[in-house]
Amino acid sequence: SKQSKSSSSSSSSLLHQVKQGYTLFKRVPTLGALFLETLTFQSLSTILNTILVTQLKQAVPDDGQRAAWTGNFYATVNGLSTVFQFFLFPFLTRKVEPKVIWRLMPLLPLFCTLVQCASSLDGGSGVLSFLPSALTSKPSAALYLIAVSFLTAKTMDYSLRNVLAELVYVPLDFESRFVGKEVIAVFANRFGKSGMALILSGWQFLRRGIGVGVGSAAFTGGSGGGGGLLGIALMASLGWWGSALRLSSLVLGKEEAEKVVAERMRLGGDEGINDDNKRRRQK
């Protein structure tokens, strides 16, 4: 009985959060756009990680070398994230509007995914000619392209994207800053990862059903595979770019955000704004 009560209370709480989030997103479209951006980015990050792991296993069969390659990769991510966050990002925020950065962030992962998709469709003839000769042989070219795409996404996530997301909340009201942030953190982040994991599981099941192995070129999108997982990655990249464009059109500029915050502080913070709104309704 206690378990049934706890399960019913948790389900009712979850339903209440969903309703509260839906109402809040209708009232504040910026939060809805940020929810979609977070959902698409986490989906893209999951699919890029899956492709990287699969192609790395093909390109580097030795377990020790593969572990060293992975360690160097994440060390590079952490190093670049530090440089971006402490040196480049402060300069960018002074010179460039946040909405412009939102529009630019998805472009490099999208470009790398487009190049690799085109390479998988025509076998790489001509598409990768701009790369150094050491990178134009399969599977190293595909590995390095997906590595650059995933490295860019993770670096921007650690150094730019999370900070920009916090700036989105600053000019919003109390409920939007705290309730909306909680809903996005709980649902968008987790649904983006778990939802893409479910899609990949279904894709893997279908591929195995027709006799295509997980590590094969057809599964990952290699030569002759007709896209494979890269098609899903391309759709996720386009989804992230589209949602980032939508969010950038709703985000306030620096001067507008500063005016909103200054007005809120002039009225005594959130409590002062609530009291002012009550007086207006009474009149």
C-alpha cells in the first residue's frame, strides 16, 4: 500500500510538472525555445558519441591505442573548454551579442556531418580532397571528421552553451528562472539523451534484423551504407541549428536584458514586481 501511494504521488507530481512546464512555456516562448534547443543538442551529442566510438573501434583495433586516443581526445576537450571559458568567452560577450553566438555554435558540427554524409554517399571521391592526404583514407577521414564534430559540440557545451543558457534566464521573472530552469534540466536534458538512445536501439534492432552488424560501414554510414547513423546525426544537427536560430530570435540583447534587470532591482527584486503587479490588478 505504501509503495502504491508513493508511486501514485510521484506520477501525480510528474504530471503536475509537465502541466506547469507547458503553461510556463506558453507564457514565456523563450523557455520553450530553450527547451527545444537543449533537447536537440543532447540528441546530437548522443548520436555523435555513438558514431565516434564505433568508428574509433574500426580505425584503431588495438585496445591500448584506442584507450590512449580516447584519453587524448577528452584531454583536448577539457583544454579547449578552459581556454574558451576563461579567455575567449569574456572577449566574445563584450564584442558579440549572445544571439549571434547562438546562431554560430551549430555550424561547425553541421558542416562536418554534411561532409561525412556526402562522403558516404559517393565513396569519398572529391568530397574530402581539401583534407591532408593522411586523412583522406578510410576510415581515418571519417574518424577525424566525426571527432572534430563531437569535439566542437562538447567544447562549446562546456565553455559557451551552458553560460549562454544561464544568460537567457537572467532577464526572466522568478517563476521562469527557477521553475522553467528545473523543467528544462529534468526533461530536456534527460529526454534528449534517453530518447536518442531509444532511437539508436531501434535502429540497431532493425539493422540486425536485416543482417547488418553494428560495426559495419552500412550501420555507421561508411562507404556504401547510404548514410546509416550519419543520416540521424544530420537530422539532429539540422534540428539543433533550427532550434538555435529560433532561440536567438527570442533572446534579448545585452542592453535590453540590462534594462530589464535594472528595472527589476529598482522595484525591489521579484517581491517588488509581484507587489506592483498586484496593485495594478487591484486598480
